[in-house]
Amino acid sequence: MHKPSELLAQAVSDLSARSGHQFEISPETVSGTNLFVVHTLAHEYRQEYTVPSGGLGFRVPFNFADAAPEDCFFITAAGTKLKVPDTVRNSSDLHRVGVTEGFVAGSALGNVPVLVFSWHLWNRLPWDRKKHTLFDHYTHCIRRFERPEHD
Amino acid sequence: MTDHRISLPAAELSQEVHIAIGANTWRELQATLWAKGPHEACCFLLTRPSRGMVRTTVLLREVLWPEPGEVIATPRRLEISANYLSRAMDAAIDAGPMVGLCLVHTHPKSEEFGEGAGLFSSRDDWYEQRLFPTVTLSREGAISASVVIGSRGDVDARVWWRDNNRAAAQPVHGMRIVGPELRILETPASPWRDHPDPAVMDRSTRLWGEEGRRRLQNIRIGVAGAGGTGSLTILALATMGTGHLLVWDKDVARKENRHRTAGMTVDCVGHPKVIAMRAMAQSFATAEPFTIDVIEDWATTSEGLTRLKDCDLVFCCVDKLSARAPLNDLAYAHLIPTIDMASWMHPDRNLQIDALMTHAHVWSPGIPCAWCRETLTSYNLTREAQGVQQGIENRIPYGLTLDQTDGVEPSVLPLNMLGVSLGLMEFMQIALRITTRTPRDLKFFLPEWELDESDRPVRNGCDCVLMAGRGDTWAISPVSMDS
């Protein structure tokens, strides 16, 4: 079983310092994977969501930074909807998200279902193992809260 | 005239000491220095350490050429100005911690004195005893060096470092010229010996000559992984006359390994794979002496990566991409050519092969690395780390379920053998230079029945160029394959 490397622990510490949110890393990898969960318990969500704030995080491979963080993120409020239905899709469901079980097993969050956001975070600018940081990944994630809810 | 030799402050930095330099830099160095003949010529280079378990290598990288007037040369002596030394020291300081200086100079042929010997003269000793305390005492953690090149290409070298509060020196045992091939120049301190009964390998010697035989007998080769490809590699290297092997694998042999692993008898099941490899290699070895050290651990742990620096050449026989990342970086940063081999096959629903690939890829300066070739990408590494949840980010948000798979792919002996054979052909080229060009990545494909060489160039700005020869100053993250 992998334990977070010093480099990864330092990266999470730097993320907390730069983001202003207290992130923590799971003590072990998610079952069946070599991914650690990095999350913060109190993060503001999008104003249009029915839940104003809660946990937010993402998963990071044990061999970070050679391997990039997973190209998605999650919030812990799995029942979150749009306050006002999106007129394009005529739906209150968040766009391109899915409730997932077993995604954060092994973290301090417990084995709870979370809402996973698909978001092509690194499709335009490839992850550079010697340059990019978890803070870069985090800023990609929260851009989702500033974009339209539909394509 | 009596040659009054002074004794240099001797100490032991490591059991074995090497100097290594990229082939392009070495060529540039030789061309420029010999153009000054019949006068002696010199230059400083920046050094970085590569510290293994039993061997320290001083890596030479940037050349700091003297400006006009900074060196006064005659056929018998050199005078280096304080300005040149000061400029070189500044460059070392600017380059960061652990960076030292190497002084390279020539002993050219001249009408008056004949051939110049690649040996330190008493004047060299006298001069260095004055120079190197200045260089080493102010650069803690750095290892500096001195090389003399004779007119016939023979070399002598030594390293200088800070030992407590004094400068100490140790003779260098060998000088590696790397990229893409590996040349090793023996110094007067070289411990290399020829095979006591060369007749046993007469047929091979007819291809690679006595020099090649001597090289095989003495080089140290690391094999990372003792599974399908690793076992065949070990069998071949021992048979071919390789003198020293280091083998890593933490796995225990299972009955399922036997049908595609060389040397795995029924008795080996339940025991570490490396124990079987040691027994097999010792049975087949033709080198004399032959040594094999087996390590029941992964080659990519912190300790493994340190010990790999003792090797002259490495075979990468691991089955995970994550382990390839540090091994790829080690090849370039520490100038240790590495041959990566891998096989992959996919049967269709009717159990007919619809895609098969085996490849052997040289990682060495001058050849595109695994990141250039995109065998390694951060995305591929992440995908591998996702394990049973591979591709989850593309599926869950759209309500799709994960593919159910145990992640175990087919593996057969002939395919592994083909990959290893390609790797061994590359090995003969790198270590024994059997032809004029080292190939890049060689791949065999089915259903095309095609052997192809990658034509991808070194990617612009790739780390393999930036990190080449940076040694211990380039951070490489260890990877444990425990799961």
C-alpha cells in the first residue's frame, strides 16, 4: 500500500498555502487504484447551486508529478442541483457530473458518494511535470464555477 | 633529469571512480584542444556528481573555453591565468550546489618530444596541488576533476574533493563517453582484466574483437525486473560473457510464471524470482570471474536508484509505466544508457491476435527519450494509476459504468524473446559498436508482421536534453511498485 511521498505532501501543503483552503491528503490510496484523495472540507461552490459550500477535492497519483492529477474533480454535496433549471438543457442537474461511489474511499471523508465533474482541465495545455503544481490544477477546477452550465 | 614526483593528498571517495561525458561534448573538446597542437591546450568544464553505492561518477557537462590571453601554452607547459580560473569558479557557483570544475588538458605529439603520453606529469601534479585546494575547499558537496589526454587518445584522470577541511585526490578508474553508444576509456588505474581463457568465446570475439570481449568481461550491467523479459535478458547476458550483473525484483515466483520465464524450475515457485535468476546466471555464465548481485526489491526505490548509478548500462525490464519514469530520467541525467523492452498483445473475441507489439528502445543522449517518444506521458501514467477505475473521469459524469477487467493481459514467451532479441541487438551496438548507427525505438507489430524504427526526433525542450549529465543535481522521484 502506498503512502504519500514527501514530495506529494509538500505539494498539498503548498496548495493549502496558495489557495487559502486547508487541503489534506488521504493516508492511503483509493482501493484498487494508486490515487490519493486531496480535499478541503469547506469550499464555496457556485452561487447558482442549491448547496452554497462543502467539500471539494481531486485525486492525485502516487507518482505525482510525473503523473498528472486526474482530469476531473469532485464536490462532496452529492445532491447538489441548479437553483434555476438550465434553459439550454431544461434541467436542474449539473452538466457533465455524476454521483460516484467508491471514489474517495480511504480518505477522511469516508466511503461516501461524491459528485464527480468531468472537465477537460488539461486538454489545451498539457501537464508539465517539472512546471505545474497542484495549485495550477486547483485553479483549473474552480474555473468550472465561472463558466456557463452548458456547452 | 630526475623526475621528482610529489605525493598528492590521497584519500578514497569511493571504491570505484569514473568520469562520464556526453559524446558530442567529448568530440567538441577533442577537436578544439587538438587544433592547438603542437602546444598543449586546456579548458575547464562544469562537473556534477553521480554517487552510487560503490561508485562515484563525475559528470562533465558545460565547457568553459578560455578567452584569448587566458591561457599561455607551449609544447611542454600551460599557464592558466587567474582571470580564467576566477571566471570558471563563478560559473560553477552560478550553476548551483554540487557543481565543481574539471580541468582537461592535452599532451600533444611534437617533433621535439614525440608522442604525448596520457599520463599526469610531475609538473601536472605540482600545478594541481596548488590549483585544486582553491577549487574544492570553496565548493562543499562538489567533486572536481582533472583529465589529461595523450596524443594517441589515451587518458589519465583523477577526482578532487573536500575531505574534511583539506583537498583530497583519487585516481579515476575509467572514463565513459556516452551517447548514444557507450565507450569506456581505461586509465592507468583501471582494474579491468581480460578473460583468462578467451578461446571459450572465440566465435563472438570474431565480431566484436578483443576489445569488445574485454569490455563485456568488465562492465557492470543492471537488470531492472526479472520477469518475462528480464529472465531472458539475464540468460543471454550471462551466456554472452558479461562479467558483472545486478538484478532487481521483489516478486515471488508463482507457478503461472514458469511458462514464460527463463530459469524458473518447479523448485523456484514460492521463492523470490531473483534467487532463481542468480542460480540460472551462475550456471550459464562464460565470463571469468562472473559476479551477480540480486536484490529482492524494486530497482526504482531510493536505494535501487542509488545502486543503479554503479552500472555502466541498464536493461529496463519492468512491466509498469510508472517504473519507467525514474529509469528513463536516470539514463539521461547520469549518462547510463538504458534499453527499455516491453511487449503487449490483444486478442479479439475469437482469441485471434488483433494487435501485438514488442519493442526495444534505447534511452541515451542523442536518442529521443520515452517522453519524446510518448511511451511516457503524464496522462498515461495517471491512467495506469487509476487501476481498476481506468477512464473513470470520462465515464461516470455521463452515467456510463466502468469496464470490468482484472487488468491482466496475455503474455507469451516468443513475444518476450523477440523483444529481448531486439534489445540485445541494440546492446551489441551500444556496448560493442557492431555497426555505425544506433537505432531509436524498434517495434514489431502484428497483424502487419512489420518491424519498424521510430522516426520521432528529440522533442523540442524535452527534459532529456535539459537533464543530460546533471547527475545528482537533477531530482528523480523514486517509485515503489508495491500495490
